[in-house]
Amino acid sequence: MRKQFSILFLVCMAVASYAQENPKRVLFVGNSYTQVNNLPAMIKQLGESTSDAIECEQATSGGATFSQHCSSTGAMDRIREGGWDIVVLQGQSQEPAFPWAQFMSQTYPYACQLAEAAYESCDCAEVLFYMTWGHKNGDEANASAFDSLATYEGMDDLLSARYTYMARQNRASASPVGRVWRRLREEQPELELYQSDGSHPSLAGSYAAACTFYTLIFRKDPTLIATDLTLDAASAQTIRETVRRVVYDSIARYSCHTFLSSEAIGDGQSWRFNCLSAAEPETIEWDFGDGTTSTEATAVHTFPTGTYTVRLTAGRLCLPDTTWTTVEVAGQGGTESISTAIETGFAIYPNPASTHVVVRCAAPAEITIIDQKGRVVRRQHIDGTATVDIRDLAPGVYVVRKDNQATAKLTKL
């Protein structure tokens, strides 16, 4: 046992050392929303609190649009320096929410130019769009010309849709800061996210943005962050937990990296596997662990009775992701309980599982995971379907409860 512990310790030390010696290099291209409270420096501090090294630089100018960045030697020169792991693109606060024809002529083409420059500078660079938020009371200056901007909700919905579109069209990720702000405004109205101008972020607003970027950049649970910066502890914790629910629990919705989901169908020996990614992968390869493979985005496979490790390798040619899940096939009728759960609108799969499970509900619900001693070990809000990280749970059998009503058993391997 002592020898095994020593080897594990050395492996962990080696991984931590590699991360510190090979920090992620991130360039922020944007304007005052990035400059205020020095967002890149905040993200660096969050990374330091979890031993995740990151170097952040910025090419920013107050009020700058994507078009202005394209015509400015400053931003383009910085992008073309190369060597970036991630290039963050943030537009002017109002412009992406303007009418569709205007967006397509004065915003979208320049977002594409910046993304393409990032890819040309480094084939393996990742582009990450900074999804901003609606003004506190909407865009009053432009509401008369476009009534969708008259309210915060209308402006925020447009920004979310446009940034999502730009990300998907450019094989990029989107950092959904605006979605996090929306949830915080709904659930924590006493938490002030804005400065007095109703546009720029307060310290709490920037902390929410920093936690969102941390989650997308490192693909880690933001509740691991061990610094509140100068926020009060309760507010900082609330923000981290909100980012976990909005971003981390649905990370495949926003990340260009690849994830998978699986579910039993039919008699339980056939399984459906889905390649999940906000950006369409250039390559997809399934290895079902029984000597067969597939290159379909959604693959259906029938297994003999047994336990299999199914691996998915997908993504961009230079940045493939590998993820896996364990499938236990018990034979005819062996997964009847899972099929029934799917029909009744509450499903957990794969089950048993070792790293992640997908929880599917027919409607938004509160999911609670309870261990054998009756202790709540995880509580999470589910908006339909979400991936739940269970790597930190000890092996054993757990009860999963939906809204304190329906229950199911989960076996952690």
C-alpha cells in the first residue's frame, strides 16, 4: 500500500509540475468589458488557486468593435505573433444585438476574420468568444429603432444567440458569461453585477466572468476555485456554484471540445452513443471495446453480454479529444429499469459509471445524490439534460432523487 501511495503521489506531482511549466497562453481581444477590473489578471489568480497555470495578455481598446480590431495593427499583430493556446474574442457591448442584416454586415464578417487569423497563426489555437450580457435596463439609445433592445431580457437573448452563432460558425467555444449573469439576476437579485452606468461589470460581475472563463479554459468545476479575491465569501461561493450549474454541468453546449453521452435502447444490449460538441468535429472515431469501430456522430451498437470501455476520439485534426465511458451489458432485459426511466422522463446513464453520468429529466428539476449513510453528496439543478461529474464520489451505490419525489439507484465504479 505504501508503494502504491508513493507512485500515485509522484504521478500527481509530475502532472502539477507539467501544468506549471507549460501554462496556457491566452490572448484577449476586446474592449473595456475585458479591461475593467483587469479580467485576464483575475482569471490568472483563479488558476493559481487551483495550480492551473495560465499566461494572459490582451489587445484591448475602449469601445472597440470587431471591425476596428480587424483594421487595427495592434490586435491583428498580436494574434499573428502565434503561440497562443486560446484567443478570446469580445465584441462591442451593443453591436452583436443589432438587427440581423446589420449584424451580418458589420459584426459577423469581422468576427470570422479574427477567428481565421487565430487559426492561421497557430493550427492548434482555440477560439473562445466572450458572450457578454444585456445592459441593466436594455439598450435605451437604440430601442426606438429595434424594440427587442428595449429590455434587458430582449438584449441579453439576442447577444446569447449571436455569440452562439459566431462560435458555431467558426468551430469555436463560447464563454457564456451573459447566461451566468442572467441566472444570478434571477436568483440573486441583491448581488449587484453592474457599475453605476448599467453596462460595465462590478467586481462581482467580473468575478462571475472570470469563473466562467476558468471553467471553459480548464474544463474544470469552478467550485474548485480557492480564492474569493476581494469579494465577500458568501457572494463568491454563490457565483462559483451558479457557474457550475450554468456552465460546467452543460459544458458540451458551449465548448468546442468533445464529450459523449450513452443510453441503452431496445433490449438493453443495443446502446446509442452521441458525440457532443458545440462545434462540429472534423474527425470522429468510436472504439466500442469489442474490436469494432464507427465514425458516425451518433452511433448505435449491439454488444455481447459483458463490460466494455467505449472510447470516443474526436475534434479538430490537431486537437483531438479522447473521452470514454463504461458500458455493462447484462443481456436480454438487463437494462429494463433504464428503459423505463427514459419513458417516464427521468433517466441516468451510463449506469454503472466511473467518471460522469448524464441525467435526463422531462422538465427542469433539482437532482440530489445521497450516499448509503443518507448524506447529500451532490445537489444540482437540471435544465432538461446535463452531464454530472462523479469522479470525486467514492465507489458504491447512491440514491438519485428528482425534486424529492422520483428516485433511482446509481452505482459508482
